[in-house]
Amino acid sequence: MQHRLLSPFLRKRTSVTSFLSVGAIALFLAVMAVRANQDLRPDRDDQENADNRLGGIHKIKHVIIIMQENRSFDSYFGTFPGADGIPKKDGQFTVCVPNPATGDCVKPFHDRDDMDGDFPHVAASATADVDGGKMDGFVAVGNSPDVMGYHDGREIPNYWAYAHEFVLHDHMFEPNASWSLPAHLFEVSEWSALCTKHDDPSSCANALDNPGLPPGFRGTTAPPIYAWTDLTYLLHKNGVSWGYYVLEGTEPDCEDDEGKDCLPVPQNAKTPGIWNPLPFFDTVKNDGELQNVQTLDNFLLEAEHGTLPQVSWISPSAEVSEHAPALISAGQAYVTHLINTVMEGPNWKDCAIFLAWDDWGGFYDHVDPTRVDQNGYGLRVPSMVISPYSRKGFIDHQTLSFDAYVKFIEDDFLNSQRIDPQTDGRPDPRPDVRENAAELGDLTRDFDFDQHPRQPLILPEHPKTDLISLPAVFIDAPTPKEMVSGIVLISGWAVDNASVVGTAISSVQVKVDGTVAGSATYGLSRPDVCAAYPGRPGCPNVGYSYSLNTSALSLGSHTITVTATDSDTTPDSSSSSVTVNVQAAPPTVYIDTPASGATVSGIVTVAGWAIDNSSAVGTAISSVQVKLDGSVVGIATYGLSRPDVCAVYPGRPGCPNVGYSFSLNTSTLSAGTHTITVMATDSDATPDSNSATISVTK
């Protein structure tokens, strides 16, 4: 089999219009035809079959956990046949989530966008979204109706194909009601904590939202202390091989996932971060297993050659994570590539692939999470089991969390030993043993270990979908509700999400209150943007800038909209808006003479010009006052002809008579440095003033 590393794969990852072959279409349609209610078959949950499953688990020699990012169950599988999806009656959705911004509510809607918004998803967000079980806080927390959008088999055909062919979990909850870092800590250790001393698990305390942060977050420079016990400690003690594979690139999460706009943080196998926490664990360092954290290319090579470790965790990079603004199509292609590689390799015959998304990302879900302790569960996320021994077309309704993955690994490789302070030989003060929670289901129910091993389901990495790839537009300045006046610089960036070659953005248009004001200059260098959106056409020259004269606008609130249009055969446009408050611009004052730092003596002429930037009629400057070292020394003569100034500031009231002059007697001043200040005041109904200051030496 030809060796396939991810670099060439990523270069084509945004191609969402590739057509399936006739055979692949037939295969996909056959998969989609699996009857919806196959999950209603008997669960065979008597004690004898439970014992058989526990024995049969050892047919699984390789466990692979693929963790994607930031999707709720309803956002991906809310309309999947037979699943506990978005409530309906007579074919219509019965839920409608309040929108405080409009006073009405938002129903779930079909979303074709390839790039979704990034919404708050920390502990406080989870609490507000759930709203005491009413599940109605999503729009208010996300500040957008887009949280109610859902995708289906038209946008994510491969994910739906896996769900139809293998096992779908419709009650898989994030283990913690919080963001990505705690979720990834639970994934490998069943806890999220803050510790104060290396190699001392007793120094750790529960930390749902704020465990020790890796360098690069919130200005953190020192590495965190992860002194509690993790699963690799037990794997090492029992001689079980493991690998944690990281796709090099960036992490998209801001410092706590509450802020949604930030520069990307680098990620690779040797750069621990929120998606790569194991290198910070004392156990991993003490066991000499830091080298087990490695590049994803190694996983692909091992999968192709049949040399995978017994336990594998896979962490994405930002661009294929499905964490907004990452493209759904890119994530689906990446996951398909991973699964195809395993299926085509020798380890498929005895592996179990668990595919999940680490948290809900702020997207709507209608199920009130089960509560097992102070940390969770969090909201529902999509999850699947893909294995030659998995049941076909089965929907597992058990209550599950990522704890079930750990429990499965422990049952398979560790003789059911748990991460338990009472028995693991390395006690820490975790609040409970998550694997033993009464509410937690058993993943062995998803398998039929007596069946003949299933054949691989090789899917196209770039299937035809209904996804729409619109340009991404962002306004850096001005900021929302900013007070502005005079000439305002509107700046930001716009990238195309299509796969065309060249500078795909053909125009960036600026509107004020819906009326076109002009076209921005596009093509400014923004390498920071291209680090977060790698491979986009035109990079790094994706910035724009436009100078907007607000002096002609009325005072008060105005909406600035920036619209970017791509250069595809069928152009698409996308917009971003910001509302600002226009205030009267203060005068502009300039001192021509004396020059700053000049040496003066005797009578000195203080001369320059002052103009008003408002739209008042007539000579808007009412007075020009001169101060020396803060004390008023007189009023300058104003109204001298300065056509040179008015050529630069055309249309200002009073032009061209905007010059001033004042004779300052310096003979009484002490030797040394003195400050001359000229202050001009306009004649508006609410006068504004502005000053210019220089220092001179006598």
C-alpha cells in the first residue's frame, strides 16, 4: 500500500465538491438504506451474555480514540433516524429557544455552512445553556441564532454512513461541563485538577474550569503541574503499549474558550498544549514515556504496517478539528483518512475505533445532562464505535461519557483495574472513581464478539456534499460600540474558504447603514490570520483597510458592514458588521513655529493653524488660546489665510482662513525648557477643544 502522509492530504482538504464514483455512490446509498430502528433489536443483557461480552472484549487488541472538537449531538445527529434527536411532532420541531436580542425564539434549522461560528463553551456557558434543565439558554449565551443550526447526511455523509453501518451513541456526554482542556484531561486521566507540587498527587485539587494552563494561554509561561494519576500510569505498570498522536499545526481555542477571537497557539508532538496534555503529567515523565507522544505521521505508518500500540489517542490540529472556524469538510476528510488507513491495514481485524467530539461548542442540544458529581456530565456530543466486531446499524441509548472509553481499556487490558486512589498505588484526592459511576453504561454492549469480523467500509475522503464555503470576514477595527469621529480606519481580514488558486477575494466593500461608502484596499499582509487558516488562497496577503470620513454622518449609532466577495465561477459573498457611535470630532491644531526643541529669545511668533472637523457652517473655530507652562498668556489672532492647509483638509469650515498668530514675549522667562500649548475651541452647540504642545529652550 502506498504510504500517505497528511501533508499532501491537507493541501486538498477543502475540496468539498469531488464526486463519488458510481460504485461509491451505490455503496453509500446501500448504507443509508439500513433501516432506522435496527437499534430496537434485543440487547441480550442477561448475565450470561454480559459475561460473554466481558470475555469477548479481549478479541480487541487495539483501541483507537479519535477526538474531534466542539459539536453537540443534535448539531450533527439531531435528525438521525431512530436516535434521540431534536423533538418533533407531526414532522415539525417542537422546540424554540428564546432570543433576547429580538424578543422571539429560534427553531432548529438546516445549516449548509461549511464554517460555523465559535460560541462560548466554558462551565458558566454550560450552566446557562442548560438553564436548570430547560435547555433554552443557547441563543442568549451564543449571542447568535446560528447555535440552532444542524447538519445531516447531506453535509456529513461519511459520519452518517459510519453511524448507519456501525454504532452510534445518542447519550454520550462530555465528561465535564466545561471546555477543551478539562475534556482532554478527563480523556486520559478521568479528572481535571490544579496541583502545587510535582510528584505529590495529594497537592492536587479539583478544577473544573481552570486546571493548570499550558504555556501560551493567559500569558502563562511556566508549565503546569499535572501530578495526579492518569491512565498511562496503569498502562505502563501492566506493560500495555500506548501512543498519543498529534497533528502538527495550531490550536484554535482562546485562553478559556469564553473569548472567541485570538491568535492561534502552535501545536506539535513536542509542544504540549490544551489538546496535548500528557507531556505535562509527572507519570509520563517519570516512566520515561515522553517519546510516546508523537506526530500523527507515525500513527499512519504504524497503521499501514500493522504495528499500532494497544492504545492510541489522536488529537487534531486546528484546521481539521471542526472547532470553528475550521471547516466541517476538512474535519470529515481528515477523519475519513484516518479510518480508511486503519481499515486498509493489518490492525483492522482486531481494533475498536471510538470517534467523538470533545465538547458541545455552544451548539444546541435538547437533552438535560446526567449529573454524576460536581464536574459533570457536560452536554451531549456525537460518538461512534467502528470495529469489525461492532454491531451493525445499532444506536446505543445507554448513558455514557468518555469515562466509558477508559473503562473499556481497563477491562480489556488491565483486568478491570481502575484509576482508583484506594487501589492504584498512587492515591490522589479526586472526588470519585468515574469508571464506577452507577449511571455509566457498558461499551461492550456495542459489540457482537461472536460474529464474523466485519469488512472495512472504505469511504471517499472528499465526498460530494451540500456544504457551502463562504468567505470569512472579520473587522479588527473599529471595535463594537467604539466612540469614533473624523477619519476612522476600518481594518480587518477576509479569506476565501474555497479551493481556487490565487487571491480568491475579488473585492471588499464597505457600507454604512446599508449604503455603499467605498471599496477597501485588499491584500495587506496578515500572517497571523493565515496561521489560523492555513492554505487559504492569497495568504498571507488577506488584510484590508479603508478610511471612512465620519464627519458627514449624524451623531449617534451607525452600522459599518464589510462584505467580501470571492472570485469563484459563481461568486459568493459574506459580511461582518460592527456598530459604532459617531461623536463630534474635536478641532485639529498644529504649531508651525517655533519648532519643537528650538532655542528662543525676545519676542517669539507662535504661528500655525486650527481647523474644525465638524460639519458646522462658517468659521467653526471660536478661539485660539495660548498657554505657557500651563498658564494662559493670551488669545491668538485667528483667521489668517492658509490655503495650503485647506488643500489637505478640503471642505473644512472657514477655509482658507484657518491660520493663527501670537506674539510671545520670552524676555521675562527663566533660562531652561518651557512648554507652549495652543488650544483651539470650536463653535458647535457643544464646543470641543484640542491642543498642540511644543517645548522650547531659552
